[in-house]
Amino acid sequence: MGDSRQVRHFTLDRRELLLIENAHDQQLSCESGELWITQDGDRRDVILPAGQSWRIDRHGPLVLSAFKPSVATLVHPEPGRTAGVPRREGAAALLARIRRWRFPALASFPSTLLR
């Protein structure tokens, strides 16, 4: 029987930000480059180098940024379930959203660094 898990591949430029909603229990892998992951309500920031994976262990939005050009993969572990959809939002909308978080890791970044 074949593997019907949903897999999404995406690329990020240096300092590019992606917002991923509802990715709880999915597996995020860094195929190349280096990624920075932060989530609403989580004091941890995760640095994911090339070749490493991380299971998303919280509900709610996740912000993914690249320290350098990167390729990432998001996989839902349950067959037939849809993997999260990364969104590239404008810097102003994303920054406003992050400032509402309880632990705004990126809120102190000047908006000129967010694309």
C-alpha cells in the first residue's frame, strides 16, 4: 500500500518570513540552509540546520524565517491529512500579529528586516 501523506516543499530567501497556521503534530525538515522557528506562547525558539527535522508540538501560528537561503519540507504524519499551508504575508501584517503574541520573539525586529 502506498504512502498518501501530504508533503509540502517550499523555499525561503535570506530573512524571508513564512506564517504557517494549524501545523500541530506535523514534521518540519530543513533540506538546505538554516531555519528559525518561533510559535505563539512558546518561550523557545528553534534553530533548524540543514538535514534536521522538528515536530511541531503546539497549536496556533508558527513563524518560520531563514538565516540564509533555505529549502524546507512540511509533512503531515497521518495519511490523507493535509499539511499546513505556508503564507507569505506582508511585513506590516505579520509584525502586527507577532506583537499580539505573549512571547513576541520577533517583535523587536525593525520592520525593515522583515520582508
